[in-house]
Amino acid sequence: MKSESRRRSLGEPPHTTAAAAAGSKMHNCSDCGKSFTKIALLKTHQRIHTGEKPYHCEQCEKSFNCQSNLLRHQRIHTGVKPYHCEQCEKSFNRLGHLKIHQRIHKGEKPYHCGQCEKSFNCQSNLLRHQRIHTGEKLYHCEQCGKSFTSQSNLLRHHRFHTGEKLYPCEQCGKSFTSQSNLQTHQRIHTGEKPYHCVHCGKGFTYQSCFQVHQRIHKGERPFLCGQCGKSFRRKTHLQEHQRIHTGEKPYRCEQCGKSFSAQSALLSHQQSHTGQKLYLCGQCGRSYSYQSSLRKHKCPNIHPSAHDVNLSN
């Protein structure tokens, strides 16, 4: 008796004697063979097979097969979060979510990917990650047919169709479809450049610009023109170049009707109408409407004429 009471005080299950085991009746599910000690538990379980959901939420009309699931769901509406983390005071509406969260503090990552050895603190994150290796994309956009590995990526993509931009910038009012895009944009205001080149020390606001820059040091030109073999560091530069072959000139000047194959060429041309001269020689101060004109310019401070040389002697 003493040992039995000690087991109860420790929260351990009591010993089941052979007589008790023989006397207990097991209730089996006729659909899947699962066994239960109580008929009430069997009846609750059988609702999985019948699809019966007798417990209804009055606020959103969602239904559940057992009362405990309804009560757990109702915390979403009430905002009740009874499970508190003692280390950071964060609260959760489910005990399971608290336990997963606590692994962050403990550094526990019990779910391991067999293909790349990356580890995760919950099984759902592992399963989502494994789709990178399998190429499986379970979430499909009904509007354009594009597929995604996670539901969150699909929801973010949907905003491109709806035009919904939930994340506004407090400094300039510009809005974005995702928080990550907003955070990237905010670097323009803060001047933050988190991507640094180890070769020359240059910093970049965007990872994409940093990756393009690295091709300069590596000598990489991955975008090849199929017609003439010329290669480019950027896909946009290749697309502009290909218009030479196709004759396409999508950028049209509204003032004179002249068309150009590249937007930069249109902007340079428009300066001839406005009289702007944006390209300035740093040595003598002379300015030009076109960058090509600045390149051709022979600055007298760098290239003195023969007459100037004779006068100085």
C-alpha cells in the first residue's frame, strides 16, 4: 500500500494487477480497431469516422467532434491564454504550443531532416522544410495556378491578386504585401546596409543587389544571349540587350514620340527637352545631358592642350 501511495504522489500510474486487467473491459472501434477503456471515449472517437461534429461555436459557427476541442477553440475569440512561459512571460491558448515555445529557450530541436541535417523545434516546421527537398507544393493559387510549399506563402501571394497591402511604412506611407518586404524597405530610411562585400567592403541594402555585385569579383555573367553569345550579370540587362535583336522599343517619349529599347535611354533623351544636364565632370564642372558625352569629354584639367603646355614653360 505504501508503495502504491508513493506512486500516486509522484504522479505515476498505479500498478495494474492481473485480476484488474482481466476484469477491465476494452471497447474496440469497428472501423479502425482502436481500443478504449470507456465507451464514452469510443463514442467520441467514432465521430472521426462518421464526421459528426455536435459541438458548435456560436461566434463563428465552426463545429467540433468533442467538447474539449470546442473549449480550446473558443479561446481564439475570448483571447484567453492560460499557459504562460516563465522565462519570457509569453502566453499561449494551448499547452502544446507552450511546450513547443519552451524549446526555444532550451535550444531543443528534436526534429531532424534526414537530407540536410537541419533541425527544428516542432514537427510541422520539419514537414514544411522537407518540401524544399521533395519539391512538393501542396498549396495552389486558384487564380493563376501557381503552387507553394507553405500556406503562409500562398496567403502572401494572394495579396498580389487582391492588391491588399497590410503593412504600411510609417515614414513615407508606402504599403507592402508582407512584413518582410516592409522591413527591407525601411532600410532606405534608416540607411542600414546589412550585406557587406568581403572583397571590397561595399555595403548593400538588398540581398539581391549584393548577389549581383559579387559577380563582378567572381567574373560571373550567367545570363547569355542566345543570338549573339554576349553575357550579362543581370537578367534585366540581357532583356534590354535582346531588344537590339528584336527591334522592340517599348519606352516612348511623350513629347516627341521617339522610342527607345531601354528606360535609361529614354530618361537620358528626356533631358534634351528639359535642358537638364545630370552628368557632371568632377574636375572642371562642365555638365552634359548624356553619360556618353561625359565619357568623350576631355577635361582640360586632366588633358591640357599643347598651347597650355607651351605657356607654362
